[in-house]
Amino acid sequence: MKILRIILAVIMVPINLFNFIFGGYAYPAVSREGGYLFCHFVGNGPGQERIHFAISSDGYNFKPLNNNEPVILQTKGKQCVRDPYILKGEDGNYYIIGTDMKCEEGWTSNHALVTWKSADLVNWTDETIIDIRDFGGKFANTNRAWAPQAIWDAQKQAYMVYWANSTVENDVAAMYYAYTTDFKTMTEPQLLYERPGIQTIDGDITYNEENGYYYLYFKHDEDQTIAYVRSKSLTGPYEEPPVVVSLSPHGVEGSSMYKITGTDSWIMIMDEYSMENFFMQQTTDMENFRPVHPDSYGFKGVRPRHGSVVAISDEDYDRLVEAFGISG
């Protein structure tokens, strides 16, 4: 895979240099090691709300594993999962956390999150349903618990899980957070960020080591774009007003940031839901983005919906290909 990466980099240089100079596009960064795993679902049907994997050696071009069939079949809760987020834990294990939801039951029909754990990215265990209604009080009538993600909080020595939550009484989603050490139990949820009267969903937090800010990206519902607010503290408060950063000409949601290994470049992918496509843009400072040229990235055969990307090792890459096979 390392030889292939070098060959691809050499081939892409003249094409991308031309785009960079004359087209206003981002120059694709050359990944220095390992690969990338895209964890996502593929549609709104019950058979499509499943965990799917796609893989990449450069962080830009992804191909489906397992012939784009599910790699995990949920057995608990709604038995359907959306918006999966994958991360590598401090203990060396990988974790997936997603929305426990079957959309054919309605868009205000779910109240739980679902998690899995794996040591090798192939075998997934510890399926757990975390029901937000179990916290009682103002969460007793939760009707949305959407798009959970997690980030390690070194000060707390725990993972901060955050998601969009609404209730029957207040059907305008805001971002909430709770802490976990095992992705099976969580502390009582606390408010992270809200915009009264405006749905605020699909949060994605990235830390900028250069300036010490946490950037909370989310769907800016007023114009169907992606915006950010930032804070020096992971749990806020986050500065106002939101700053729109998405460059797609179409409505987008479900953004996710990941770093190109060994570089200072970060990629934001987002779901162009009306186009059944994904859009990719790039930044080095979390605030100023340039689009990646459409010829420089792709999701061939993937049919992606809202998901996330995690960097993996060469050994992980080879193990996944051997277990599931790569398509395209």
C-alpha cells in the first residue's frame, strides 16, 4: 500500500497543481502513513440503516468494503442505526456510536444511542443501547437523540459524548453532552449549545492545537449549510454568532472532520443529501476552507450517507481488506 500511495501522489501532483493555481481548489495533501476508514450508512430504508465501511489509502478516494453490504447487523433497540461515528479509544480499542433509529417510524421517533467496541475493526462486540429517556426529568419524553459523537477529555479522563436532543415538550433540538469511560453508561446529560427556536443538529467538535480553540461544527438550519462556533473550553460556552464555512452549492448536513496523517491539512466531508453525494473541502486552520476538486476525491460505489472517518494503520488496512474484500 505504501508503494501505491507514492505512485498516486506522483500522478496527482501535476493535476492538482494546475487545479490549485487556476481553479481555486485545495491542493490535496499527501498522506504519510496508514489509511482511512469511512463508517457510514447508505439510505433511509430499514435495510439501509446499517453500519457500512469504505476504505482509502490517501484520505480522498474511498472504495466500499464487503461489496457495500453491512459489516454489522444491529440486534438491539430499533435494529437500525444512522449517523455512525467511529473513533480510536485511549485504550487502543475502536468504538462506534450511532443514532438508534428506524426512520420509517418518523423523524421524532427515537430516544436512544447505540454503541459497539472492537479491538481489530473486524469483530464488533458489546452492542449497547443507551436510552436517553432513562435519565428522566426533562429527558423523559425525548423524541430525538441524533448523530452522537465523542471526543477524549484529558482533564476528565473520560470521553465527552455529544448529540442533538429534543423532547415532546420542546421539539427544537439543541446539543447536549455527557461523559463516559466505557460507552455503556453515561453521566446525566448537560446542555452544550443551543439556538432558541432553531434546530441545531449534527455536531462535530475538532480541537485546534495551534490556537487552543475547540470548533463545534453543526448544520446551520436556516440556509442548510455548515457553520461553526468556537470555545477555549470543550464544554463551552461557545462564541456567537455562528460562522458559515461550507462551500457546497447544495444543501448539506452531517459534516465530519479528519486529519490527513503526517500533514497539517484537515478534511471536512459533508452529506449533500439532495444530490445523494458527498462534498469535500480542506483547511489548515479550521476556519478558512477551499473545496477539493471533484476529480481529486470520490466515493466510488459507496452510496454514502452521514458518517465519519478514522485514520488507521497499514496493518488495520490490510486486515480489513482481507476480512471483507475491497470493491471497485
